[in-house]
Amino acid sequence: MLLTGPIRSSGELTFTMEQVDIRVTIQDVRVLYQATCDAIQYWPGSPARDPDEQTKLLQLKTFLFRILCEASYENDEEDSERR
């Protein structure tokens, strides 16, 4: 986890988080992908939500899909080597 700061806001000391590194299984990526797809499908729209949120969700969906494709490709490649 990468924290930056300290930042003073109204006299209070706060930290901001710019980046988080996580490790997840491919099954977890599938769950995250499905949850992201659902969030996009049921996104309430603007002004209820920030329009940038929808853009971020679409980017996240593409990113997670790339991970799933890469994992599928690597799995197929390993199966081919076993034969």
C-alpha cells in the first residue's frame, strides 16, 4: 500500500492513498469482474453519482477482462504442453 501525506486539511492531519497492491486468485478476479459488470448495469447515473465513476468502472471492467483472458490463455498453453 502506498500512502502519501501528511496533508493538513482544516487543521487535521490526514493521509491519502494513491495506490494499493493486492493479491487475488483468478476466482476472485471473476467475482470482481461480475460485480463490476453489475455496477455498470445498475449505475444510477449522473447527478446521483459522479460521471467519472462510470468511466472508472468501464476501465476496471476492461482491466479485469484482460486478466481473465491472460489467465485463460496461460491455462490453455499449459494444457497444450502437457499433451
